[in-house]
Amino acid sequence: QQNGEWRDLGFPVDSVGPSWEISLSLYQGVLWAAWPSTSWSDGGRDMDLLEVWKQDGTEWEYVSTYPMDFPVHPQILAGSEGPKMVVGASRMGTDDRSNRRIQVILPGVGWSELPLSSALSGSLLRAERASMSEVDGALNVAMIGEDESGNYLIHWHSGDLGKTWEDPFILPDSFPILPHITPQWYENTLWWAVQMGEQ
């Protein structure tokens, strides 16, 4: 929607999978998009990708793809040096949610996995629905993590745009967080949903 009117983005794909979810980011008039793309054939699943496109004016332009296992819930932040992205992806080539970790893809840094072990314990370590914010050269990432005790809101901070990360920690007063609603940043303020009562 722009100036109170809806318009067709003319999106570059016609059909998507059941777990498809798009992230959009607007920077200096250019619209960036990231989404999981799964290629299927008669033999089953061929490849999972995180696709990145951009639209400057009316035409969509392919930017890049990142192979990964079962990417879910991506977020893209466009900027002068290129897009920053955070996404949940599984390990070991399976869609086992207990193997899912948070990956970050950053200009000048590359692709890395955010550590969980210092924040969660036990045999179940799951991470998904990540959200990222950039303010004054610092990055903040929040996501929903789960261990044997339940669901929690985990926070990472980087003061050098992702070159190094401080140890993650569980945000106080975030339990019981609703695990199916992605936390949202507005600059340095984080919003999340919690369960009230028994329902």
C-alpha cells in the first residue's frame, strides 16, 4: 500500500510452498525481498534455498541464493552495504525442529550461526522466529528458543555489525512467550506476545 492505495508488486514467483514466508525491506526507494524456496521433483525435495530479490521501480531483479536446510521465518534489513539477513535453518539435512538454529548473513562478514548453548540447556535446543534490528552501528537479534523447560525469548547483541557477538541471554519476564508469534523490533525496543491465563 502506498499513498492509501494498494498496488500489485508483480512478484517474480507464481507459486510457493506451504511453509513459505516473505520478508520485505525498503531502502532508498528499492524494495528488497527474501523468502525460503524449496525445489521439488518426482524424486522428492531437491534443494532448499534462501532467495533474495530486489525491485527498483517496477521490475524485479534476482540478487542471490543461499543453500540451507529447511530455512524458515527469514528477515531482511536493507542498507547501503547490502542486505543483512537472519533466518532459522535445520542441521544435518533434516527438518527436525530440535536441530534448528539461527543463521545470520551479513555484508563483509558472511554466513555464521549464532550460539545457543550458553543460554539454553538440556537435550532440546531449538531456535526459530528470529528478528533483527540495526541502530547506530549495533545489531540486536531476538528469537524464540526452547529447551526442556519451555519457550523463552533469547537476545544477542553485536556492537560491530556482526563481526563479534556477546553471549546470548534469556530476557527476563518473557515467559511464557507465545512461540508461534515472531518478536518484533522497533529501533532498540522489542515487542513480543505472552500467554495470559490457561488458554
